[in-house]
Amino acid sequence: MTSHLDDASMAADDERASDADAAWQGDVRAGVRQVRDLDSLPLSPAERAAAQVAATRHKVRIPKAYLDLIDWSDPADPIRAQVIPSPEELAEQEGELDDPIADHAFSPVPRLTHRHADRVLLFATYQCAVYCRFCFRKESLTSIGRGFSREALEPAFAYIEAHPEIREVILTGGDPLSLPDKALAEIRARIEAVAHVRLLRIHTRVPVALPSRVTSGLVRSLQGRLMVTVVTHFNHAREITPATEEACRALRQGGFVLLNQSVLLKGVNDTVEVLEELCRELMYRLGVKPYYLHHGDLARGMTHRRTTIAEGRALVSALRARLSGICNPVYVLDLPDGGGKVPLGPCHVEAQDGETWRIRGQDGELRTYTELVGDP
Ligand SMILES: *Cc1c(COP(=O)(O)O)cnc(C)c1O
Ligand code: SF4
């Protein structure tokens, strides 16, 4: 038995699967793996019709653990909205983009994006454990679609070696934790052999959508010389379950720093109550620090999921007043032309006049603050 998601395009892994591996493999097999598996789900006729077309634009995959979180009696269920193709997806709009955050424009070698001097994105695989309808990389996942191969990553490793300013390597994709343990260990070992790299970051939805995949073998494959940060992607408190709690505990006990990034999605998490519960449970129950809340980007067919920036700013202002400092994410927009992620608020500074600032307090009152500094 093989222990990876896509037999066709991944390096063979012929080790006998352990019980722990059998558990997550069963979870993958019992889930939605292709569009015709949707036939067994109670979809609306419109969803059924849309699914055929939508699946040609962005793959469909939903592990059983994630599928089981859907409340089918609610057509607007926030878990359903993230993974079931919807008719609205087919209505692409002028201005939507194939590459919303300019990954390709800043890619000096295949499978690597270098936009900020000290850190690079490494696309270890273009496959995921779950395919999210709102994904900003869905065009690459559909058009490139490939898994891990040693040869494909060689130019990226050589680039990292040749650039001493790189301190952080961010494994993304696709979902790096959809790779076999052996491939992860190999990638990790290759990166930690580069003396100037200090930190390995993993961007993943596996702890959310396929928590059984977080086995002791997976944790071990990432342990080595480097500081490791795992950035999860929870969007709703309903995704926090005993299984995701167990996965996050294993990662924390493995010695990894856990952060979360969410995408602000209309109909999924665009109320202050939903975001408040999500951020609080992430920190207090999972030990995962809310890092970023991303404004919905210009991925194709996602008009129905985008909020306005003004709505997003009002939400994070309310969060700031309700949640402790460590529970608050930073609300960011990833600029389409490669301008990077910029914070959108809240901003409490209203005006400056010399050394006098007008600043709004947490209580909403405008105050004056006068700076006192020594002579230059
Ligand atoms: C998001 C991103 C990073 C990481 O940014 P942080 O603000 O450090 O989390 C790095 N490089 C690229 C190209 C990115 O899009
Ligand atoms: S897991 Fe991440 S990369 Fe994969 S489809 Fe979802 S958002 Fe996109």
C-alpha cells in the first residue's frame, strides 16, 4: 500500500503502511475524490449541474473527516460553502485574475517565488488534501497539478543555496503535508543543509481537513536543526473538533510554533461573532495564534464570497475591542501586482500635527497625544 494521496504523480513510497497511515488513507478513500463522488451527496440540482463544469476549473477533493462536518440541512453551511462547487463560481468577472498575488512574476526558477529578500515560497507539490473553492492558487493547481519530484525541486534548492539572504523557506503549494513522510523528511534535510536558512515554515490545511494525517511519523519527518512553524488554515470554529485538537497538540508537542491564517469569506466567516469564536478557540483550545486574516483576493469566480474592505475593517475593529491581543489576527490585503501583504486596519491614528497626534482610544473617544523625545 502506498501512503500518499495521488498515486499517479508522486514518487513511489513502498514502505508498509502503519495503522496510523491506514487511518488517514481510509479517510481520504471514504471522502470525495472526484466529481462523480459528489453524486452520493444531497446536493441541490443547481449545485449538481454546476459541479461538472466547476470541477474542470478547480479540482474536487474532500476527505471524509471534513465532509462529516457539513450540516446538509443548511444550504448556507459554512463548511459546505468552502468545498462544494457552487453555481456562482461559474460567473467569472472582469478584473478577476489567474494569479491574484503575482506568484509567477516573482519566480526566478520553477517552483519558487522570491518577493521578500529574506524568505521564499517553495512549491513542494501542487496537490492538496482538500480543494477549497476560494483558493487563490487554483489555476496553478489545475494547470500544473504535479506532486513532489526530487528533480523538479533541484533548481529551487540550488537557488536557495546561492542566496545567503534567504533565512526562511516556506513550503506551500498545494499542501506540503499531503506529501509522504519520506518526501517531507528529504525536503527538510535538503533545506536544513543550507547553513544560512534559519526557519522552515509549512502552510497547510491538513490539520483542518485531514487531521488524521498528522501522525507521529509526519511530526518526526519535520524535526531537525531548523525552527519549524506550521501555519494552519482554519476559517470557522466549526472546523475545530477533537480530531483537529489532537493534530494541533501533536504538532505543538513536536516543538513547532503554530499560527493560523484565515481568509475572510462572505457567508462563511464575515460576522464578528463567527470571527470572535474562531480566533478565541484557535488560541485557547488549539494553542494556534491567529496570524493573518486575508481579505478575499481576486481569484476567479469568487465575487459571491468577497466582502468589501470597509466591511472587513469594521469587523477587525470590533474584534480588536472584544479579543485579547494574542487572539487578534492582522487583516491584510495581498496586492495583485506583487506589492506584498499590507495591513488594512484597524488604524487608530486620525491625524498628526508636529509632535501632536490625534488618536482614537479603544473606547471610541478621540484623544490627543504629545510626543516627548530628546534633541536629535
Ligand atoms: C505571503 C508571502 C510570504 C510570507 O509573508 P509573511 O508576511 O512573512 O507571512 C513570503 N513570500 C511571498 C511571495 C508571499 O506571498
Ligand atoms: S488547501 Fe490551500 S492551496 Fe489547497 S486548495 Fe485549499 S487554499 Fe488552495
